[in-house]
Amino acid sequence: MATTTPEERAPSPPSGGRGSPHRHKPRSSVLRRSQTRAAWIFLAPFLLITAVFTAIPVVAALGMSLTDLTSRDIRTPLAVDFVGLENFVDVLTDVAFQRSMLNTAMFVLLSVPLNLVLGLALALLLNRGIRRLRTFFRAAAYLPVITNIVAAAVIWQYAFAPRGPVNAALENLGTGGLNWLGEPPSAVAAIVMLGVWRNVGTCMVLFLAGLQSIPESVYEAAAVDGATAPRRFWSITLPLLQPTTLLVTVLMTVSFLSIFEEPYLLTAGGPLGSTRSIALWVYEQFGFGNTAASMAGSFILIAFVSVVAVVQFRFLRGKD
């Protein structure tokens, strides 16, 4: 009877198995190609929608901004003249557009700091100050974000009417009422208040997420070292919230640079154009039939927003 050694009984590794480097690479390559194909299949609907509803309209708008296209040329959009950057020059030298730029800058300078301060204050209260009904107060603070802006604007128009509840409250306090939406300073104030009321919930949620990401052990160590609450806020909370603060600042700045609904619904840009923003100016020019001018104004607004965002990232970003 023939006998076999253990080496002879042990099965030899199959060709192309895990120990075969010659079959491992092709299988890995096939798997990678399969995953890439699946990723493109999942991305295809998003890319198609982006191309149809974003990329193509942007390219078309850029082409329109370089022509003398008006609403009278809609039936024959190709029968227009190429004017180059003439529309951009006309828009930038237009007095009404310059006024809308100043108005937009004023909205940003007034609203963004208020949103940052109020959003951080609410986040601090909800993170440590309020113990009971915390979920209710979070929902109440975020409710304006999801409230329909048209309904909110109607309520604000009623509230700031000459015989509205705001003036009634001021008269009860012994001060005279204001023509809130009829005078430029008070109209700007009403729009700023509406914008802050609408966006402070978003700031609160972002700051709250940033606060909850700070380890509790850091505060405990600072307390052991004798750091007071104000010192912990200035030396721990604010520095560790810097990425969140940058994010909130950029988001709010972009939001108020493109502000449209608040002035359109509350004052329609008045009185005397004191609340007309860049976005509202673009909308009005499109309604007037100045299609090319409105497109040029849109790209100026995009450039304005991009430059401001890049500057904020450059100067507010901490050192890595």
C-alpha cells in the first residue's frame, strides 16, 4: 500500500486564489471599474438635473448679458447684436443700481452681526442656561426659518402699520408711533428686523452644534484651575467656536447679499428706493423688459458674493 507525505496530501492553492497575485490585480481592477460605473449611474440624475436647470441657464444668461437682448427680442433671440461688456458698464454706472448696492451692503452690515450675536446667545441659553422645555424652546426659535415668508410679511405689514400693534405699544409706553414702512430709516429697520427674525434660528442651530462638540472635560479642567465663567467663555468657547463662527458668518453674508423676499414683500423697494436690494433691482429690470441688463446685474451680484465669501474665508479662517 502506497503512503503519501503531508506535503503531498495538502491541496495546492487554486490558480487565481487569494495567494495568486496574477488573478488578484484583475479582480481588483474589475471591482473598481464596477464601483466607478455604479457611482456614475447614481450621479447621473443629479448631473442631468444640474446641467438642465443650472449650468445651461447660467451659460445662456451669460450669453444674453453680452447682447442687447430685450423682451421684444424673445421671439427672435438670435437676431440681437453683440455688445460685449457694455451692459456691465451701464449697470455699474446706473444710479439706481449703485443705490441698491449701498442698500444691500447696509442690510449685510446691520443684519449679519445681529444674527451672530442673537444666534450665539440663544445657543448658549439652550445649551446650558435652560433646563426645562429645552426642546420646545429650540423648536420655537427655529420656527421662523420654516415659516412661509409671504405669510410672515403680511403679519409684519399689519404689525408695522400706522395703526398697528407696534405703534399701539409705543404709544402705551409714552412715545409717538412711527410711519415704519413709509420713512426710509424705519423701513430699513423693519426689513432688518424681519431678516434677523427669519434667520436667527439657523444661526442658533449651527452655534448649538458647535457648542455641543466642545468636550466637557475642557471646561472642567478650566474650572479646576479657577477660571471664571466669563474667562471660560472668552478663552475656551469663542476660540473653539471659530470654525462655526466662520461658517455662520459666510452663510448669513451670502443670504443678506442676495436678500429679495423681505424688501419685495414688505416695502417693494420703497420708500424712495431706500430698501431696494441688488436682487430686487435685477428682478425689476427683468420685469421692465431689460433682459440683458438684468442678466448683467445678476452676474455682478454673483461676483460680489463670491469676492466677499473668499475675503471672509481668507481673514476669518484660523491658522491650521
